[in-house]
Amino acid sequence: MLHPLLSNTPVWVWALLVFLVARGVAAMKPGETSLTKLAIVPALFVAWGIVSINHRFGNAWEAWGQWSVGIGAGVGLGWLLLRRATLTLNPSTGELWRSADYSLLPLLLVTFAVKYGFECALSVSPSLSADGSFRAAYLLLSGGFTGIFLGKYLRYLRASRLAVLGRTLDAAG
């Protein structure tokens, strides 16, 4: 049963996995990066979520509402994950220096596995999208993981803004 699932997975999904692993490994090293690069992962998960929900549930307001609730909870968690990070802005390059982020790779792998698992289940059994419990779990988890990446990005954005205003930021405020 595993072989047909893996072989019927589009190539872009495997390319996305490789990209996410590379981003997670790179985040384990402290260094300078741009806000644009930091926005890529949250943007990917927002886009993947929008496409998936639109495809599976269309304009169902309750689906979008559950996903949004998940995002809200995830943003708070993502913000907290970077509470001890050291973030400073290099005025000469305009890039943000950040300490190593060891939470990103495991989060990316778990997020990918959960989203992939739900998508496989829905592909094999499309009727699951009508099951209220399955639907809620899918939407809340998908939104929650997306929110975590958004929350982390918002913390980076805040650090950058505070640095521009001339305030120091040891632990991202």
C-alpha cells in the first residue's frame, strides 16, 4: 500500500521536502539572513494551505474558520519558540543576524509528515472531508503548523523593526 502512495505523489512534493530539509539544516547555523528569505517557509505553508482548503472545501466558511483558529494558536506558539533567540539587525547590510534555530528542522519534518498524511488519506478516501472530526483535525493542525511559521516570522519582523528604531533586542523582546 505504501508504494502506490509514494509513487503517485507528485514530484513537486518531494522537491518541497528537499527544500524544507535544506532550510531546516541551514537554520541550525547562526548567521545573517534577509527578512525575504525568512518569509519563504511561512509563505509556502500559507499557499499550500489555501490551495488545499480551496480544493477540498471550497468556500465553506467553517473550514476557513477552523484553519484560521489553528493559525491564531500557532502564531502564539511560534512567537514563543523564539523568545530566547538573539536577533540583531546589521545596519550596513540590512540583514537580520539570528542565533541558531534548532526547532525549525523538526517542525518542518513534522509539519510535512502531518500534511502529507492528511492529503494521502483524503486522496485515498475523499469522503473523509465530510467527516467532522477528521476535517477539524486536518484544518486545526494545518492552520496550527502554518501559524507556528508565521509567528516565528513575525518575531523576526519585530526584531528588525525595533532595530531600525534604534532599540536593542537581546532576546527578541
